[in-house]
Amino acid sequence: MAIEIRNVEKTFGAFTALGGVSLDVRSGELLALLGPSGSGKTTLLRIIAGLDHADAGEVSFDGQDTRDRAARDRKVGFVFQHYALFRHMTVFDNVAFGLRVKKKAERPAEMDIRRRVGQLLEMVQLSHLASRYPSQLSGGQRQRVALARALAIEPKVLLLDEPFGALDAKVRKDLRKWLRHLHDDMHITSIFVTHDQEEALELADRVVVMNHGQIIQVGTPAEVYDTPADSFVFDFLGGVNRLNGVIEGGVARLDGKAVRVDGEVGPNGPAVIYVRPHQVELDVAPGDGVPEGKWSARVSSLHAAGPVARLELDLAGRALEAQLSRDRLSDLALDVGSWCTVDFRHARVFPAKN
Amino acid sequence: MPADPHSRRPAVGEGPVTRLALIGLAILFLAAFLALPLAAVFSQALAKGFGAFLKGLTDPDALSAIQLTLTVAAIAVPLNLVFGVAASWAIAKFNFRGKSLLLALIDLPFSVSPVISGLVYVLLFGLHGSFGPWLRDHGVQIIFAVPGVVMATVFVTFPFVARELIPLMQEQGVEDEEAAIVLGASGWQTFRLVTLPNIRWGLLYGVLLCNARAMGEFGAVSVVSGHIRGKTNTMPLHVEILYNEYNFVAAFAVASLLALLALVTLAAKAILEWRFADQIAAAKR
């Protein structure tokens, strides 16, 4: 099911949770709403589910306005951050809940309910725990019960609020992979909220970056990572070097030397140059000074575990992180304390905020 | 004094002397102020033998008082059960204007002296009260009659259920209800299948406390009842009358029955807690 969101606004008292948000969710995609807390991502999710009402704007499912459809009639699967499992019901009864509360005319026979719940529990690999209570389960198991319960009503859209937020790192990674496979099998339009950029980039088909109740950028993980719309996205996605420089006459300069940058340069004044660690190019320092248009830096620390080597460099008092392959590192024969020349393959520049 | 390496004393806590002293003090206090009076009630009731005790209880006025007390509790407790659940539901799950006012009103019966509560009803519904003449013209008597006793009891026992439930429901939040609604449950289904099971233990405590107070209430009921023997006397009022007439055995016989009802209530609570300890613990998680 496709979802269209048009100019949705929502305020809580004096706080603007959503300030006119528009978004098209494509049928069958897995979409991430990514942003810091207070960016409005959860509010947007709750408005889609019908748990909150927009002050203005509209949300339509496959072209049909949802304003008059109460949450219980929207056929939306919602997985809550803390799962909200019914603690007095067994796992089985939790999953069966959505089927059992259907109106008599639509309610499947008890035998069909048992079969369907059995299938769902098998799918989330929890058949052996059907008669347990939620308090007897681990966090990852509760998460899967919540998912099976949401899927029991055969929703047209699956909404997940910080689905992995309350889990430890190992379980989180496993469950992430598992959810991706599940989505590929079922093709339900799915939207999940997260503040973890790694999670969004790894799991989603498209990422929506939000801040202060606005959508800043929408794109595939590669687009968002490679061409961030602004300095906020750059900062939020993380893993980036921020170097203080200046813009003079349409040229970004670091220590007086011009930096080749992608995209717009902006007005004259103090600026921040953003460079990803793997876009930093290192070379052996020549004996006689720094080559034209390059910088000189000293290796201050070196982490060479795994296929990629991470180097901390000191560039005229600034900390600079660089990543390169282990092979390249051994070619360069760099070690802590040695000097090298630095260049940037791709960089972006944004005016500095005061 | 050097520390004894073999001491099993925990790092946090007091020495054995302090501990014994504290426990002893608590037991002494309980014995003096709770157990002793309770024992006195039963020993006084049985002072002239079991026959006299039974005679005090089976006196027609005593039987009528027992019946009235049970009737009043049977009306007041369900009323406050419904009100308490409705009020705590509203306060814990919704935001609305006047919420703090409602909270304050629920506490009113706790903060106002029961005698005043009784007087308010007299002022409203008594012969010289605001609605008195109208009620008299329509042949309805509230003050010095059973309806007055019921109303005063309802007023005094107002907060018990709500006070028990509000913190519980506030702590549980609304996520469970939201989950139920998204899954397609109606409002009533959500209440019956999700909210009610989540609060059942708190609700039970509230009802037990409410019941104990409904049967034991003296002040407010005393003002509105008029002490008409065999008609508007509840058990506590009957005890007082008998006592003032120096009929100690009968007074304590009725009092012992009242105390027994309270003990049964407490025992019921303890048994339920013991029997369903797992569920209660699970519900709190």
C-alpha cells in the first residue's frame, strides 16, 4: 500500500512536533525515519497509525484520505518501542488477540485462529514458547512476539517504533538481518523509526532524515550517505571529519590552500569542511617540503585490526581521521609519529554556524 | 574494637543489638496499640459466657443493625467501584481541563472530618435544608433514614478505589491500550481484555479497603442516621448505644463481630496475595 503524507502539522502546546511534512511512501518499500529525539519521527509514525491526530494536512492510504478512519479500522500493524505485550496473556493469546477481537461476522473460527497463530509463531521461531508469559521471555523474543502479533491481522502497512532500541548490540544485529529477510518475503509497506544511523542505512530501502519537525532529506542509503543535503545530515550520519576553514571568493580554503569541494560553496566567511575518513588520501611525505595544494600531517595513532586501517592524524593541530586498506598502509609504510601528505578526494563545505 | 573477620554482619545494616531493639519496639507497639485492644474486645464479649454473647448478637435490634450495615456496604462498595474505575481511567489515560480539580475532589472525603460530611447532607437534605421542603412534599425522606446512611457512607468511602488505581494506571501508561486499539479492539474490548486484567489486583485491594471502611464508618453515619433502633442503626452506632446503656457484653459482642469482619477482609487479602503471588509480580513487571 502506498501512503501519501501532505503538509502534516502537529503541535503539543508550544512545541512544534511536525511543521508541515510531506512524504510519499512507496508500496512495498522499507522506509526508515531517522532523526534525533524530538525530531518528530515518532509523532509522524503515530499519525500514520491513527494514534495521534494531525492538526493540519492529510494522510492517505492508496489515495484514500484516512481522516475519518479510527486507528482500529486502519489495519495497521504497529510494533511499540517497549513492545506493549499484554502481560497477563500467554504468547499465543497475545498473537491471537487481533483475530479474537474481530467482529463476529469477520472473526475466523477458533481452529483457523489456532492455525494462523501457529504459522506466525513458526515464522518468528517461537513455537516452543507459545504458552509462556511475556515476563518469561528475553528482549529479542518479546520483540518477535510483538511483530507476530502485529502481523496477525494481515496489515497493509507495518509501523515499527524504535524496533531495536531496547536490545543489546548482538541481538540487535541478528534481528535487523532477520527483519530485512522477513520484509523481502512479505513485501508489506514498512516504516520504522530510529535514531541509529547505522541501522537506517543498513536496513532501509530509503531513508528519511528528520530534524526539528521537518524532513531534511529523502533518499536511498547511498544517496543520503554520499550526498548529504546539509551539515545537519552530515553531522547526524556521523563518521565524518569537520575541519574549520574559510570561504573566500567562492573557494574553500584550509590553511590558505584551496580545497576541491562538491556542490555549492556558499558566501564568504568562516566555514566547516566535511570529509569522510575514506575520502582522505594519504601519500608518503617527500623529503623537501609539502607538495603544491596538499597538506602535511603526522600520524598520532593507528588501529590496524580487520581489513581496514584507521589512522588518527594531526593536521596542524586538528584531529583528522583517515581510513585506508591494509595493503595501502603497508605500501606507505606509515607508523605512529611519521609524516605524510594529505589530500581530499571528496569534500563538502558549509558556512560555519555561530 | 577490631573488626571480626568472621562476622556475618552485612555491609549495610545495623548491629544485632540495634536490630533486636528495633524489632522489639515494633512488636511492643503493635501489641499495645493493636493486638491488646483486639483481644480486649473478644474477652469482654465473652466475659459472661457464650450464651450472653450469642444473646447480644441475636437481639432483634442487633440483627437489624447487622442487616443495615451489610446492605449499606452492598450498595456503597459497587457504586464506588464503578466510580473509582471511571475516575482513575479518566485521570490516568486522558488529559483534560479540570483534571487536577477532579483529583482534589477525590481526596476531599479523606481531608474533611466525617462529621462535617454528615452535616453537609443534613444541611442539604434535612427538613430545614436546601432540598428538605421539596423532598418532604414528595414524601421522600433521606436524613434519619436509610438513604442518608447510604449516601454518607458512599461519600466517606469515595477515594479508596480511585486512590488505589490512579498511581497504578499512571505507571502502566497507555501503550497496552493503544496496542489493543491498533489491533482492532473496540473501547469496551480494550477495557475488558487489557485494562481490567492489568489493574485487577489494585482494584481488589481498593474494594477490600472500601468495604472495611463502609462497614466501620461511624462519624458521618452517626450525624445522618438519627440512631433509630431497629431502623437506621448500623453496627458501629449500635455498639455505641449499647455501650452508653452499660450493656457491655452486648456492645462488645457486636463489636467483636465487626472486628471479625475486618479480620476476614484482611485474611482474604493475605490469602489472595499468597495464592496469586506470581501473577501479581508479573503484573508489576
